[in-house]
Amino acid sequence: MIKAVYFKLLRILGQDRRMLARVRAENSLVVLNLHRISPEPNAFWAPMHPRVFEDLLLFVSEHFFVSTFAQSGANTTGRPGLVLSFDDGYADFVEYAVPLAARYGLRLNQNIIPTCAESGLPPWNIQLYDFLNQAPRALINEVRLPGFDHKLEGSDAASKARFGGALSRFLKNRPRAERAPLWSLLRPLVDQLPRSAITKMMTPAQIREVARTHEIGAHSFEHESMEFESNEYFQQDFQRCRDYFRDVLQLPLSVYAFPNGSHRVEQVEYLERSGIEHVLLIKNTYARPGSRRYARFITYADSRSEARLRATGYTRPLDVLKSWRPWSGAAPT
């Protein structure tokens, strides 16, 4: 409730208008990085509710030139550009995001993980969130991993989000060779979930159908944090993506999004030499039109007011204090 009041107050004070003026003045490209659109709650990794997503679409369709990455350089509207960039390829993209985008005549970018499309299972960290969302607190606090000493302090959403984030970072910020033994300690618990309780992924057939309207990119083949992997592993993983797009999806591959925003400079350069036209990163800042490398804002919202602010590049309260100069009357810089 406090969060909802906070964002509503900012909207009443015109913070979304000021940030939108800054985007226009600086000719920035806003790239919003989203994941799930679903009414099903998960306190450990909350999806955006379809109602909030529709509010977001309504706002961006009125104030931005919304496009895919391939179209972003063709903006002659005078409005700032914006891309709605989804990662992972969840089935709720087809169920909720695609129909809502069609209602507003918008095209989306979706970056899929071939191993997940083939297996029907989400990345390991989402399987973990599914387990945490259903397990009782006592069972969660029985989890023992060497080097991880966090506890789930309460049953409220904020405590669950903190714990889930800490556990996910602990596991993903390391090479897969180091994570595998740790994941094997958790896997017996996660495998107790029925298949129906695990987040569903888009099938190859659904991806091909979506590609008739929307832009499909790769989010790596196995969803590893690439800055912790060897260049040889990264290059082999990318080539498997390229083969999958050619042989299974029968689609061109021009967009690549690094998993977890994790990368090294030489990996970006390798993608560019390999013909990837749009390399997607996570930097929580604005992108530049015409660039081959795109910063993206991790985007989430629980209300209409929050969704509007996120669409303009809002990330944290400090940004508001820096950009809001009510006495000047000028667009923030």
C-alpha cells in the first residue's frame, strides 16, 4: 500500500512528465526488459499482472514510437523510441502479452532459450522460485548450501523477495561447473513439485507462430551467466543458438540478449563479428538509437502509476531526487 501511494504521489506531482521530457530532449531509446505477464502471484519473483501490463501498453502507445529492434531506426514520428523486450520465452507471453499487444497494434521482442523451448522447463532459477513459492517457511529454512547463510525471515512478500534474490545471486554468479554441485543439493526438493506447478515455456511451434508478428531473438542456448564462462563455451553456446534458429525455428538470428546481463566485452565483439545486429545488455540506463548495443531497464510494476514511471526510465528513488527540480521549470538533465 505504501508503494502504491508513493508512485501515485509521484504521478500527481508530474514526475512521469518530467522524465518523458528528458527522454525527448536527449533523444534516448527506452528499452524495457520484461519477463512474465501473469495474474498468478509469486512473491519470490513476481510477474507483472496483465491489468498493469495493459496500463503500460496504453501509456507507451500514446507517448512513444513502440517498435522492435529491427524497426527502431525507422522512427520519424517525433516521439521517443521504445522497445518492449521480453526474455526467456514463457508460455504466458502467448496467453497474455501477445493478445494485449495486438489490441494496441504493437510489436514485441521476445528472446528465447532453446533448451527451455525443447524441454518445456524454465531455467533452473525459475524452477527454484516455483519451489520456494509453494514450500512452507520451515522447509525453506532447512535448505543448507555451503557458503549461503541467509534465512527466510518472514512470510511477507518483501522477505520472500529478498531471500529469493539472495539465493538466486548466490547460485548464478558463478560458472556452471561450480553451480552444478550446489544445484544438485536443491534438485531433490525442487523435483518434488508436480509438472503442473512449474512455470510453462513456449513450445517451438508457438515461437514460430509468434514470429509471424513479433521479433524473436536468442537468450543463449542454456542460460548461463557468460562473464563466468570461458570464451570457448560462450562461442559454442552461441553456435548452438544459430543452428537451432536455422534448423528448428527456421528463423534468422539477429538479436542476442545476454542471460542475467552477464557478459565480457570480447563476447559482445564476437557477436558483432558473427553478424548479430542487436546485442542486448542490462545496464538500467537509456540506449541510443542506431546503436548495435542496447542498454535495457529491468522492468516490473504493481500499479498503473508505477508502470508509467518505469516506462520513462525510472529505476530508484534517488533518480527522482536528482531529476526533479520543481523550482526550475526546465526538463531535467
